[in-house]
Amino acid sequence: MLKHSRLIGFIALLSLGISAWMAFYWAPVEHSMGIVQKIMYIHVPASWVTFFAFSVIFFCSIAYLWKREEKFDVVAASAAEIGIVFCALSIATGSIWGKPTWNTYWTWDARLTTTLILLLIYAGYLLLRYFIDESDRRARYAAILGIIGFPDIFLIHLSVKWWRTLHQPSTMFSTKPTSVIDTTFAVTLWVSVLSFTLLFLYILLKRIELEKKNRLFQYKVSHMHT
Amino acid sequence: MFSEIKAIVRKDMLLDMRSKENFISMLFFSLVILIIFNFALGSDTKIVTTVAPGIFWVTFLLAGIIGLEKSFLVEKENGCIEFLLLNPVDKGNIFLGKMAGNIIFSLWVQACVIPLFILFFGYHFHSEFLVFVIVTLLTILGFSALGTLLAGITTGLKFSGVILPLLLFPLLIPLLLASVKVTEGIFLQKSLEAYLDWLKLLLAFDLIFLVVSYLTFEFVMEH
């Protein structure tokens, strides 16, 4: 798949262009929210990519502990870094959207809070990696954290939801007839989700390539004098 | 299986009974935090009553971290862990033994802190004291299950004092929320149905992390 990274990058760029065009020219301005609603075409895909990245970490962590192949650790480490960037992007865009809509930048709503805690958990994950020198031990410890963090997200979400909630339920998968969103909005959203996923894949492949080179370099440096 | 767990618990208890480091530091740390909170909140009893359950459990988390840090430090300091692993003991049993040790320390400390807390914050328990004991037990169990695993990971790392709470506290949020909510319900004398869901969540958290920590601990102790 690494060989095709250039192709994936090209398709990602193209589809990002298309979704930008769709968001600004094809999809109409939403009635009640106005132009602010356009930020949803970044916010929703960013949130999706966040969750996707963290699922990648979870499955790679299990695979690492099971198979003990370094490639799983490389993928998990790369996905964590990208996931955290998209997580921050999702919180930032949500915040910008929240100001005119809820009249506040920040509120302790269930999803917002869950996303923030998610950011903290995976910041801890990266810090743990940072504090341990490159080794099989680092890969093992990180994998354990990648595994326990994942089921916790559901418990955190549930508990925070009971605690308080303000965020509207997800509209994309809603089946309630009253809340189904207009087709143009939905199509634009899906296209932007797809292009963000491609973008994530492209960055992930590049990051994996970099990580591999970096590890090879470290290996060579440490064996130079022996 | 039980004899192995018992041996590890006995060793940890014996070590601490001689030095009393863990018990004394956890107890006085809890006491200081309770007093500091009382000063910070001022004398308005109404405010203090509403936030008391939160204070109680945050105090527990902060004091509990001290016990967790110590629990693997004694093993790694003199390379004792190597000898522990040389024994033909199942690694899951090492986890259970270590966890049981942490539970006992937390129970000791809570047994001293609860009366003081009641004294400072002026609560009166009626029949709900039993529920309060159950919540305390469940919270200590969940905290020790996840805490023992993470303490095993972080002990001996650079900045281990920072990284353990940094990893543990976000993961413990469902546990903290649930125990605060149940305690709040008990203090405000609500009916059991009002906080039964939280009690179930607490139980679910305990079960999930007891199993996951037990299974993954094997990979912490690998050499």
C-alpha cells in the first residue's frame, strides 16, 4: 500500500477540492444556522477520522501483542499522532460552531467532554511513548494502553451523557423522519467524510514511511561503533 | 492459586507494617487535602454540602495514587521484580496479589478518612450507610484494578510521578462520576432508584477493567 501513497494523495486532494466546491457552491445555505453550518463539513469528517484513527490504534495494539510484528507498532504510533491532530481540529471547529449556535465556545456537553477526554487519553498515550526509549517494551506498554483506552471511551461517553447533554444527536445516521437531513446536505457531508478519510490514509502512509526510516536510522546509529 | 496471591499480599503487608510508609503517607495526605478543600470553599455550609461527595472522591484518587506508585517501586528498587518473576507464579496471580495489596491499603485509609469526613462535613447516616460502604468497595476495586496495571507500566519511567495520574485519571472518569453521583444520592437521601443506574455503571466498570487488566498484565511483566 505504501507504493500507492502518491496515488492516494492525489485522489485525496481531488476529492477534498470537490467537497469544498460542494460545500460552498452546491449545498444551499442552511436556514436556521446560516453560513456557520458550513463548518460541519470539516467538523463531522474530523470527528469521524478521530474515531477511525483510534480504532486503528486499538486493532493494531491487539495485533502487536498477538503477532509481535513491529509493523503494527509503527502503524499504531503513526495513527495516534494523526488522530490527535484531527481530534483537536474537531474540538476547535465544534467550538467555533458552538459560539453562534449555542452562544458559548465551551460547554460541558456529553460529546464535547468525551472528545476532550479522548484527546487527554491519547495525549497520555503519546507521552508514554515519548518517555520510553525505542524498544519492544515501549511497543508492549503502548499497546496495552491502546487496548484499555478503547472500551473506556464508551463508558466515558455513557457516563458523561447521563451527567448532562446538550449536543444534538447525530443526524447522519438518524432514522427519525423528522430529523432526517436534506439530501444535498447529506451527500455533501458524506463526500467530505470520504475525502477526509482519504486524506487520513495518505498522511498515515507518509507517517509510516517516515517512522520506518527513522527507526532504521536509529538502528544504524546505535550499531555504528559495534 | 490463592496461596500464591496470599504470599504476595502477605509480603507487601509485612513490608509496610515495618516501615508504615504507605499507610501513614496516604492517611495524612488525605487529611491535608480534606482540610485544604474546606479552607478553599469557605464557611458557606450550603456550598460545602453540595460539593462534598466530589471532594471526598477526589481526595481518595489523589491519596490512592501514592499507594499505587509505592506498590511497584518496592519491587523495582532492588531488582526484587526479577526474583518475583523467577518464581513459577502465574503472572495473573501477581496482578491479583498486587491489586489485593492496593485494595487493603485503600480500605485502611478510607476506614480512617470516612469518620473524619463525616466529622468535618457534619453528615448523619441512617440506613444508607451500607450502600455507602458498597460504593466505597466498588470504587476501590475499580481504582485498584486499573491503577495496578498502569502502576506496573509507569514505575521506573522518567517522570513516573506525573505520567501515572496523567494516564489514570482520564480513564477513571466514569468511575469517579458514578461514585460521586451515588454518594450524592446517599447524602441527599434520595431513593435507591435515583442512583441505581450509576451503581450498575460502577459495577460494569469494575468488571470490564478487572478482566482487561488481568489479561493484559501478563504483557507488562514480560522480560
